[in-house]
Amino acid sequence: MKLLLIFDSYVKTKDLSRLFRGNNFSVVDLFPLTQDLNILKEIKEVIDSQGIKSVCSINTAKIIDEQVDYLQKGICKWSADIGESRVKSKKVKQWFLLPGQGVSTWWFSLLSEKNTLKTNAFMQIAQVHAVQTVLNMRTYDQCVIAVLDKNLAKSLNNVVSKFNIHAKIIAVVFSKNMQTFKKIVFGNLGVLGEFLLGMLTLIRTFIRGHTVRLHFGSRSNRLPKSNSILFVSYFPSIDKCAAQEGVLRNKYALGLQDKLMEMGMPISWLFMCVPLNGHNFNDAVRMASTFVKNGESLFILEEYLTFRDTIKTFLLWLRQIVLSSFIFGSLKRNYLLSDPVGDVCEPIITSLWNTSFCGPNGIRGIFYYFIFKQVFKEIPYIKNCLYYCEMHAWEKALNAARKQESPNIRTIGFLHNTVPKNYYNYFYDPKEILLKGEITDLPLPDVLACNGEIPFNLMAKQRYPNLSKVEAIRHLYINKYLSCVKSANDIDVYNNIPVLLVAGSIDRTETASLILLLNAAFPREQHFRIWLKGHPAMPIEAILKSLNIDSRKCGYEIKNNPIETLLNNVAIVMAGSTTVALEALAFGCSIILPVFSDNMFMSPLNGYEKYYTKIYDPDGLKHTVQVLLGKDVKHESIVDAKQFISRYWYLDESLGNWEKLLS
């Protein structure tokens, strides 16, 4: 008998012996949905103990990555078709119109946003289709499914059943991670679980607003007294040295902040607090209060959520939950389950629908809309509203609120970073982007400011209107390295020892997978240095601890320095979905990009294969590092990579395009 065993990192390896006992399996193929090779090793030991000689571990990362590429080509049309589909006499996006508000909450949903950082639904769809690909090529008598997410398990069961293979779902170890624990517990409650999480989100947001008002006092003292630009930014992404002097310097906009000062244009800051560098919301409020005392025109988003709007949000959200239940029950499945999703993924899509409208994601868009309405109603002397554009739901709420409350204010969405191919939220079907002057139009900014030639061309290809070219203010520091073309031997050593830098991302699962891959390939000190650099919002120390990996015993050095101070001493960079991979090219580094079976490949270099090496396993990493350290990097390759960076980002430090746009 031939067995296909599909499992993730939560499989109960000790209980697998019961599975094999009494079964006459001659062949076992392993389909891992995890990068934890210790689990794979344990499973193989269990199988060996049962006397099964033929055991094969399928290269799932490669197969899943191929399915991710296929999904990317059709997901925008799939999403648009759902919004355009009719239930009774109205389109889905018409059903979700907020009464009297001029916006459809369809645009706030994850079904529309397709944000691959906020939901793993699209990765799960790719995993299911990867299993289907294997089943099309190989025959099995039985399939065992051992994964934590019940909707993924049901979808895998669906695809296996299509091949008339007996499937068995077995219990897994419950997660010790609190975030995952909460997600699974509430997820098992369906719509009720989503509702409870949504209630917690609304209550927490209201309490946060009260906290800000207590610290900051009246907003009237902070309002601008003359023409200003409203700058919506994440906080506390600030210059620490300047902050110690009580001066607010936005780390992601230093050059633009100076240019606006030069132009005599005051800034009113509207901050969205996010966990950065270990700071929580209360830390951020305390830091911001210092700047307020020093006279900054500064506001925090939550302080604009009034009690009245909280009640209104709650009632409209309840209405949305009822509507979503009716629409989902009436919507034809040929829309929801059309290509590239497929009917086998119905459990995943059902969960995504409920998450979109009934949970925290369903309520956030509504209260963001009312918050921004209050902002535009209250803050005077604003002609331009500038914000970092990543196509989140809150940005659509901002644009819709501005249109409803203050149509004379111009909104400028600034593409401030990169536009990775698999960040589906950046991409929409052309029929969604075409603005018809209707109430259900996609809420877009008046100007979409692109920070380079490549992002500009990507957005133009998507037919986004009102595109503008501006300088990449976050990456201007790269200029001095682009203009200095060194030889490989000048840039790839630190104290005469080559350095491999592993750069984590904002995604915890991906960063953990990076470390597990590294540890499997290089578990102890090597003849080269290994540096670990975490994302500001995802410190690497905590992840190492959760994985029971001692960095000192392994010879890893944790670096908390700014990335620009590290890259000039690095030979090779291994990175996930982070801009570091792109920045490293400017320093002449060789780039390694791993693909995982449990995390979508979302590197900004995806699609530009000549500038990196893609790997799938520890052997691939070891081989690639040995090859890269053993060969000289050609001068022409370094020049070509730097020219690519010059095309990707506009790096003119005079900021002439910004001055023209904002004058």
C-alpha cells in the first residue's frame, strides 16, 4: 500500500506509530507544509521503526511556489468577478454600501484587498492545488492529513476524495503561541468567533482613543494655524537621537521633511501606532506626548473615534454581518469557487468570507472611515493629505471619507517601498480601477506617487490613474554606494572574514522559517560569519527563543544596527519578503532567496531572477553559499545590479519631483 502523509509543524509525531501499526504500507511519501526539519527527521524515524524502507520527502516548496505563480495570474479577476456578481437585483459591492456614506465596505474586505500578509487563505489554496498536482502524477491507496487549520484540512480532504483515495484527518498538537492559539480557538467558533474578535477590536480601539485624549488633552491647541500638509504615517518610526532632544524626525521621510521645511510648508502629523522596535501602543503615546508638549501639530488616529461613531460603527457592522450571511447563501458558487480557486477550496473561501465581513477586518474599515471623516471635518488649512500607500483597507477608508467630507483636499498615496509581485493587494482587475463616477467606485487617491521607474511602470500596466513620479525618500542613502563601484574583494569581508547576513521580515512565520533553514544548513560556527538582522517590528531574539536555538552556540551574531551600516561588510544576503534583498544589490552583495512550503514567496526581487539565486532546502543553501564564496563577483555584474537599483528607485536627493508635486 502507498501512503501520502500531509503534515505541518503541529503534527503529533509520537502518535504516528499508531497510524502505521496494523497497516501494510510499503511506500510512504511525505508532503511537509513546514520548514522544521526536526519534525521531518522525527517522522522518518517513526517510519523507519515500522520497517518501511521506501520513504520519500516531496519537494513541496517548489511545487507550492509554482501554484502561487498560477494563483497570482488569476486572483484579481476572481476577486473582481465576486464584487460584480449579482444577488437578486444588485451587485455584491452594492449590497455592502454604507447607508448615506458613499462607500461600499466591499473594498474594505480581505476578499477585495487580497492582502497576503493579513490572511494565509491564498497560501492555503496554493498548498491544496500543490497536493492536487502530486495526485495527478502519483497514485496512492491512502492519505493522512495532520494540519492545525481545520479549513485547510477539510479542503485537503476534498481534493484527496476527488481521486477516490481514502483520507484520514488525525489530531495535531495544539499551538503554544498565543496568537495562533487565539486564532484557532475563535476560528473554530465560525461567525461567532469572528464576532467576538471584532468586538474586542472595537472596544480596544475606543479605549485607546480615550487614552490618547487623556495624555494629549484638547486637540484645538494642536490644530494648524496656517496652510499645512496632513501627513499620515506609522509611528514610532522616528530618529531616536533627535527624539532624545524632543525633536520629531520621521525616519522614513527625513529628506521630505527637510524639503517641506525648506518650502515653508508646515506638517500636521496623523499617526497610526504600530509595534516597532519593541514599543507598544502606550509607549508610542508617551513618546508622542513629548512632541506635543514641544508644539508639534500631532494627532493619533484613535483619538478621533467618538462614542457616537463607535455606536454607529457597531450597528453598521451588525447590519453587515446579517447582509454577508444573506449574500453568501445566495451567491452562485461559480463565482466564489471559479478558477484559480476551485470547488475543493470551499472551506477556505467560506472562512475568508466570514473573516472579511464578520470579524476584526470587517469592523476596522468601518471605524477607520468614521475616524477619517472626523479628521477631515476638524483639521483646518489642509490642501494635501499625504500617506504611505500599500493598498490597505484603511487607505480606502481615508480616500472615501475625504471624498465625502472634504472633496477639495487632494490625497496623495505614496508608494514608499517596493511592489512585490505576490503582494496581491497592490493589484486590481482593470475594470475595478476604471473609475466611472459611481458610488461603488474603488476609493483611490487623487495622485498615486511612485518612487521609481519600475513601480511606476507596474502601476501603469495595472491602469492606475493619475500617476506621478517622485523620489524614493526612504532609500536616498543608497546613492553614495551606487556611485562608488568597488571590487568584490573590497565589499565582501568583515575583518578579513566573509559575512552571510540573514535578514528577517515583518512576517513571524517566514522569519522563523529562515532561521530553521539556516540552522539546518549551518548548525554551528563556520569559516564565515553569520549575522542575523530582524525587522524592527519582529525582533529576532524572541523567535530564536521560541525555536530553542541558542545563537551563541551556533555561532550566529545578532545585529540591531541600521541595515545600511551592515551591508557594506556583507558578501551574501539571505532574505525573505523584505526590501533588504533589493538594497543589498546596491552594496554589491550576492542574494539568496529561499522558498518555503509554509509561507508565500513575496520577495520584491520576484520576477527579476538574474539578480538572485532561489533555493528550496538546506542542501541548496549550503551549496549556494559555498559557490558564491568561492567565486569572484564580476565587475560587470555589480554595475548591472546597481543600474537595476537606479531604475527601481528615483534617488535624486534634490527632491525636485516632490517639490513640483506639492507646490
